[in-house]
Amino acid sequence: MLPPLAVYVHLPWCVRKCPYCDFNSHAAPAALPEDAYVEALLGDLRSDLDLAAGRRAESVFIGGGTPSLFSPAAIGRLLAGVRAELALAPGAEVTLEANPGTIERGRFEGYAEAGVNRVSLGAQSFSTGQLQSLGRIHSPSDIEAAVADLRRAGLDNFNLDLMYALPEQDLAGAQADLERALALEPAHLSHYQLTLEPGTAFYHRPPPLPDDDLALDMQLACQARIAEAGLGQYEVSAYARAGRRCRHNLAYWRFEDYLGLGAGAHGKATTAGGVIRTERLRMPREYLARAAAGAAGTRRTVPAAELPFEFMLNALRLLEGFTLGDFEQGTGVPASAVAPTLESLGRRGLVERAGDRYRPSSLGFRFLNDLQAAFLPEPADGHPRVA
């Protein structure tokens, strides 16, 4: 049986590049090529309809970049075009990422009319100084104004992105940020540690960050407060009120299928011939030039040896864990390919088992990268990997 289907749409432009960001984002031109880009996105969709295999899409996620730089009219044309080519499930989750500094008064009403029913707002911090150090273009009051506009537009299903372990941040600062976020009563909270990603300005010129012990203190204190506020953790950095877990992100973490549209977008599809990965050209100008000729993307069948790592890279992030049946159904690889490694990690206290479900232990979640790496394919030199 084929897994559920999702659609990811990438809009790659921002007002300016943040120094910590490793996403495929680029400074916006004076005039965004909205019409040409929407047509290119729909061309991507048409070229990948064979991978949809007649399924309905359960979710659409418009990410970036800063999608809220696009007008409601452009988002409306995009979503109308998606519906014309691909059936959406009743009540499909349609998310738009937005930057509080790019939202004009009343714009959320236009997005809602276009079909958006969930918004992910990039708050990151409620400290003016921290926002400046992170290169953000908005203020704390902009976040609060954006949330008020969301509620006026009837968009009460919204996420706030919030980071901790920021430059020179102390525990009280991380807790103060969290309190400001919780006061806005989001349906969903993404609370994650600032990390220095290769290729970013912060990676090459690191700011003074809290040490690992202080970062862990922030994480544990904030997790307890988030739970007290009624948001349940369901993934490493994701918390939600009842019924408000992000269906689109769950599609990734459960190793389901998704079509990837737009510059730099990736997709995954389960076919009779194996798991297919799709990838679009990253640079917007090149992507647009090649999209007109239908040549902006590539496909690759994932070798069976890579599928255990691909599955675990996602599934190990979920608190609900997974079964070996989930692994076999998602990858087509026998459970014997991963069972010994799971048992080894269990003996080391990094993975725990409840019934037929596996999940990282509390210690395992602290060293999640190491857990995931244990499932990498064996090195080409033939020396076994130590789990």
C-alpha cells in the first residue's frame, strides 16, 4: 500500500539572508517574478503527477525563504493551480510560512481567502537585541501584531518558531522568550536550539553561544514549562495542542511521500521500482530559465543500502517511535537490516522498546545525530561501522 502524499512548495526569496540560515534562500530582487515563478511551480507539479499515483494530497506546505513576500493573489493562483492538477483531501492542511516583518495589515485575510488554513510564523526571539544579532528584520511588537492579524483572519491554527541558546543568552533570557511566546497562545510551537550550520555566516564567524550544559538547562526548563502550558511534545523540537500537530511535518518524519516544487525543493515517492528522490535546481534564476524548458529537476532511485539511514534520519525524531513493520513498509527493506543495530543501541541505553515500538531514550534524544549515524551504509573500505 502506498503511503499518504504531501506537497512542499519552496519560495526562495527573503528580504535579506540571516547569518544562521542554511536554507536555500536568496535576497529578493526589487520586483519578484510572481507570475513566472507560479507557472514554474505548476510545471513542476505537472511533471511529477506520475509520482502521485492517483493519490490525494493530505497537506500543502509553502516554505522558504519568506513566502509572505508573495502577494495573496499569487498564493491564490498557486493553490488554484494545485487543485486543478491534484486532488486535495477534505480538510487538507495548507500551511504558509510568514515573517512578521513582511506582513502588511490585512494580508492574512487574503491568504485565508486563497486557501491557507495554517500559518508558521518565524518569531525566533522576543528580545530586540537577539533579533538584531540574528539578522531578523522584525521587532517583538511585529510578532504580536502579526498574531493579532492572524486571529482577525480566523487563522487560529498557527505555529511560532522560537530558538534558544542564542548569542550570550542566559537561562532567564530563554525563559523570558518562551513566556512571551506562550502568552500568544499558539496552537503549535517549534522550539529549537540555534546551531552553527556549515556554509552560514555564523559558522565562519561564530558568535559567543552558551555552552552545552547551559543549553541543556535551557532545553529542560523550557520543555517543562511548555508541557505545563498544555502543548504536548511529539517530535524533538515540536509541541502542539490537542489536534494541532503539523500533519505535513509528520509526513516527513513518518517517511511518507511528498512532491517537491520550486527552486531547491526535494521530493520523495514510493514506486514499484523503489524509492525515488527528486531535486530541483537551487539557484532561482537558473531554475526559472530551465523550468520553461521542463528541465529544472532530476530523479534518482535511492539504493536499498541507503534506505535504513534515510528512514531513521526521520523516524528517530518522533516521540511515538516506529515499528519494524513501519520500517519494512516504508523502505521495502527487511527488518533484519536494522534490528541488530536497534538492539545494540538498546543495550547502550540509547533506544528503548515498548511492545513492538522503538524510540530513542531520553539519553538517545540528547545524542540523536549519533543514533542516526549508526544506520549509515557501511564504508566502502568494508570495515564494519560500530553501533
